[in-house]
Amino acid sequence: MCTHSRVVCTFLTFFSIFCGFCFTFAAVNRKILALTLPSIASNITVPLLGLCDVTIMGHIGGATSIAAIAVGSMIFNVMYWLFGFLRMGTSGITAQAYGRGGGMLEILKSSLLMALLLGAAIVVLQVPLQWLSFWLMQMQDDVSQLCIHYYYICVWGAPAMLGLYSLMGWFIGMQDTRTPMMIAIGQNVMNILLSLFLVIVLHQGIVGVALGTMLSQWAAFLAALLFAKRKVEEKGLQRPSEFTQKTLKRLLTPHFRVYLDIFLRTLCLVAVNLYFTSAGSAQGALTLAANTLLMQFFMFFSYVMDGFAFAGEALAGKSYGAGDGVTLRRVVRLLFGWGLAVAAIFTVAYWLLGTEVLRLLTSDAEVVTAAEGYMAWAVLIPAAGMAAFVWDGIFIGITETRGMLWSCLVASVAFFAIYLLLAPIMANHALWLALLVYLALRGLLQTLIFIH
């Protein structure tokens, strides 16, 4: 049987499993899909934006401009990633308040205030942050000179981006992923159109790309505020009579632990991801290129599984807040059912079509050959990582953030220990083994924490 026939047969088999699964607990499954599909759609738009920026500068400015865009984007991506607790923490806390039937507006106000204060701090501290980030990146002078223009424009979008994190988390907690999807798609489309206009029509170069990014961030933030105002009015949420310093302290204190746990967990994630890239780079450009291509398989899988994690945040948080343990356990079972099905489909697809995907990603035969040598590890990514994605969503919903932190910390220690011990023997294979153990161990430890 040819490859295409096997793919069709495999798809039809799993599709029939999906259909049968959907008819079981149909109401809860519909809720899961209603929350998951918009999140997947918004996730897919993210790489398109980066691809557009690189393509614009690739045709206008050349290699130096591409490098400056890549480095500048990485600086802000890492910076905003560290503040991801604003989205995740807000979604879990809001979902529980939604289940209890009160307090959602106060959570929105306190989370937004914290986000805007942190964003303002980034703007105020932009000079020392620029020195630190540029020192860490160790750019060449020509790249640095271009990147500095990008940095000092995009940094003014920090309050809007962090405010968006809070608003997106609040919408998810309110059982609404369609609004974040519309905002994300609108932001990315506006960014692309603005960048094209400013670069191609007004000849602004990298400044035009940066302005397009920053202006679209503020436009998305203002649009999200309007959507939030409409939802507050639709839900008839009671407005607090006063918002004093005492009220602020009462609101922020119980949330601080959740935010801190997620922040520390994010540091673990960043450390593992950055070290994975650094360790691959130390083994040579060819190994780094192969690892970069294979990590796209992880990204493809994460775009889908993140959607189910968002559904877990909303539904698990709502059930937990309402004190409905029966529905919570049903949500957990169904989410893992979806996770297993998605992991099986991705595993079979990677096994059958992995090499074809590599050839789509690059025309360099040497890089494809090098990546094929580690393809077996990429095929195992869905099986190793599925549980971690599902549990992350559930744990955020029930605000079991301390369990998330400890499981990620232990898994991170295991990652570094395995690689450092086995690297002299297995080289790059040790790096991939360490990554898969790290993913699987997170899921296993969270399973034990939930059962306990």
C-alpha cells in the first residue's frame, strides 16, 4: 500500500473513533470543542506573522535585516513569555469565580491593573533592559544597529501586550475563546498590512515593521477592552462601589501565589528551551539546523494541544469553582480522551510523513539527512508530551499551580542531568532523550499529584 493510501486509511480510522467519542458525553464534548477550535485557529495565526515580517525584510533589507528582526522578536518573545502568568493565572481564577457565580469583574480590574503596571515598568526600564538583552544575545555590530531601532519602538507596546494577556485570560475564564481568536486574528492581519504599507509604500524599513507591530498591539488591546466592556454589560456583572487601596490589596494578595508559581515554572521552561538550542548549537551548525527543523514537529503538536489546554482551564476551573467534583472528573476523562486521539494521529502522521515535512521546511539535502537521523525522537513527541499539555490546562483551571511548579522543576533537573551524563556517549541523541523524559516526567508527576 502506498504512503498516501496508508495516510487516508489511518485518517478514516481515527475519524471514526473521533465520531464515536463525540457521541459519548456529547454535551461536554461540544463544550470542549467550542473552546478548543477557536484557540487552535488563533494559534495558527502566530507563525504566519513572524513569517510575514521575515519575508518582508528578506525582500527589502537582506540578511542583516532578517537577523535584526529575528533577534528583536526573540527578545520580546522571551520577555513576554516570562509574564505569561498574567494570562494563565487570570484564566484559572476567573473560571473558578465564574463557577461560583461572582467576583469576575474584580478579578478583571486587579489583573489589568497589575498588567499595566508591569508594562509601564518595562517602558521605564527600557534602557537597562536593552543593555541586558543585547549583552545576552551577543549580536554583531551591524545587526545590533538595526535591532536597536526595532527594540526602542516595540518596547512601547509592552503595556498593551501585558494588558492583552490579562484580558485573554479573563475571556477564557469566562468560557469564551472566540473573542480571543477574533482579537488575535485581527491583530495579526493588521500587523501584516501595516508592515507592508510602512515598508513597501513608505520605505520605512525595519522601523516600519516595528511600528506595525507596536500599533497593532495597541489596537488589539483597545479592541479587547471594548469586548470586555460588552461582556460585562451582557453578563450584568456588578460594579464595585469603590476601588480603594484596601480593596486592591484584598484582590491581589490571594492571586500573588498563583502568579508567582506560574512565573517560576515559566523560568524552568525558558531554561530548558534555551539550553536545548544552546546545546544543539555547541554541536555545530548542521546539528543546530536539524534540531530547529525537528522542533517544528513539537510546535505543530503544541498548536493543537494548547487548544485543549485552554478548554481545560475554562471547564475545569468552572467545575472546581462550583464545587462540582463529578463534572470535573468527567472533564478530565474527556480531555485525556481527546489528547490520546490527537497524540495518536500526530504520531502516525509524523511516522509516515516526517521526511516529506522536512523537505517542505528546507531544500538543503544535507540538513534533511541530518534531521532524519533524529526523526525517531520527533515521532515520540506527541506520546511523551500529551499528558503535560492536558494537565497544565487542568491545573491552571483548578489553580494547582504549586503542583505545576514542582513537577516542572523536577522534570527540568532531570533534563539537565540526563543530557550532561549521556552527552559524551550519545551526543545529540542525549539531548533529545532528555527532552522527551522532561515532557513525560511532567505529565507523570502531575498525574500523581492530581490522584493524591
